[in-house]
Amino acid sequence: MNTNKIYKYKVLLVEDEELLRKNYASYLNMHFSDVYEAKDGEEAYSLYKEVNPDIMIVDIHIPKINGLELLKMIREKDIETKAIILTAHITTDFLLEATSLKLIKYLKKPAKRRELKEALSLAIAEMSNFSISNVKIFDLNNGFIWNNELKELTYLNDTIALTNKEKLFLVVLFSHKDRVFSYDEIFFHVWPDYDKEASFDALKNLIKRLRKKLPINLIQNIFGEGYKIIIE
């Protein structure tokens, strides 16, 4: 994101803590042409329908309709609006539920401006370069099926056991199947808070285990960049 440029995008900020909301809004107004604020889920949904934002920044714990429920409502018909989540706590259960909502990134509160800038840069890049997959069922050939909604892998209709981290990894890659996910993005999504288990060795071991359960060459490493899904 070019800090000297005003982007012609509409941003909807949803945050119930007034001081935090005003702080974020002040920063956003320096970089985007239209910035809208909402203090709860109902107000946010009404504004969303009125202004059709390009980017939403949503706190999870907001009154009336929480952030996850708000995004679920929006995702019923809209997979294009970019969404960034703000949350005080990140757990594996939260990630399993939230990843299917086609999020750009999760930011732990209080998010620093540098972190917010990086997330917004990803959103802008996606609007310029990537299309989001709304496919729920992927035929991986040779009898393998991945259900991105149920987070379930089957072979000839038999379910293949996956760990939570294996599920998270696949959900992330299949959410944008033509995109290369960087190592940092994968660590962020699969190992909440970069916990002590997160390392390149842990990632390599996870992928090694997964490759034994998947068709050959499905997961491709792009040297120096990250990983992507290849479906022939």
C-alpha cells in the first residue's frame, strides 16, 4: 500500500470501542476516499447494504450481531468484499470457523498501524490480482474429494482423518486455489499467535504427512514464496 496515495475504495470499519474506532478511522481516512463507521453488527449490516464497501474491518466481539455472524450473513451472497478480522483471542476452533469466510487476515487487538497497513495491502492486492473461489467441492482426481465447507477429505467416499492443523492448511489453500500463500500467511492461519510449535520444520512435517493422504503433486511449493494448490 502506497502511503502517499488515496485509494478509491470504500472501507467499512466495525468496532464498538469508540476510542479504538476513532483511532483506526483516522488512519483509514488518510488512505481511502470513503470510510464508514459502525459500532455494532446491526448498524454495520445496514451500512453494508447501503454503501456496498470494498473492504470491511470487523471486530469479532460487537453488540447485537457478532462479527462472525455478520460476515456469515454477508457471505451468503457476497464473496467479493474483502474482510479483515479484529479479535482479542485466536483459537483453533475460531480459525476453523472463520477461514471459510474468505478473510484476508486476522489481526490481534489492539492491532498496530503497521499490521493494519499490511492487511490492507493484501486486500488491495487481491482486488487487483486475485479472484476468490466460491467452490465448495473440489474433485482432486483419482477418487479424492475435498469439501471446503465441511473441511472434509474423502477417498472413494471414505473419510480420511485429518488433524486440525491439516484442515486449516487445506482450507486456507483452497480458499484461493490459484494463489500462492506465503510462509508467513500460512504460519498465521495454521499456528495461532505463532505459538511455540510454529516453525519451518513443523510446516514441512505437516505437508509431508498431508502429501501421503492426497494425490501426488496437489500441494506445490513455490521456491522462496510459499505454497499453492494445483488441480489438473
